Amino acid sequence: MNCLPRNPATRRYLKRSAIFGALYMIGIFLDVRAFTRYHLAGVEAYLLAILPALPILGMIVAVGIYLAEEKDEFQRNLFIQAMVWGIGATLAVTTVCGCLENFTGTAHLGAFWIFPMYWAFVGVSSTVLSLRYR
């Protein structure tokens, strides 16, 4: 059985998102290594700190391109629903974490976890939605 989607727009989107996801992880890895090893400061620190944000912008563009290229309205609607559920779940989790931090002194949730958390929730909701409409 072939697991690759037959829809060309979906294939292109998955390729773009895989590239930007990998670039994001590489950027985070490089940031952690550089800041712990070299204790950067000044302009270099700011430039390196924004490095992982660039693939996030690329991912947003990839989503926009996919939504423009996708001809199947049902598939486009499913993806939009999954993204909305992902946003809602991410907002809920980060709000709970923020309240726990403020009122109980619980450890801080690093902001760099929000992007992967969002896409994990999009993946889960996409799976649930696809099972719902099966």
C-alpha cells in the first residue's frame, strides 16, 4: 500500500512542511549549542536567537500556498478545522501553563515548544477528523 497522498497539492505541502520543520529543529539545536557553549551576547545573540523563527514563517507561507493550491474544498475545510482545533488546544495548554507558573511557581514552558505543540495538536485533530468523516 502506498502511503503517499495522491493529491499533488498535498504532496507539495508535505514536502515544504517537512523541510521547514527540519530547519526549525536544526535552528533550535544550533541555538542551544551556541548559547551554552559560547555564551553569546549582543547582536550575534539576537541574530542567532531569531534563527528558528525563520522556518516558522516559511511554514506559515507553506500553509497559505497549500490552501491556495488545494482544489478539493472538503480537504481544505478539514485542514482548516484541524488548524482551528490545534490553535484552541495550544491556547488551552499554554493558558493552563501560564496560570500554573503565575500562581503555583510551576516551571516555565519554553516558548519554542509552542510551535511543535501546535502542529502535534493539528496532527491529532486531523486524524480524529479524518476518522469522523470516514
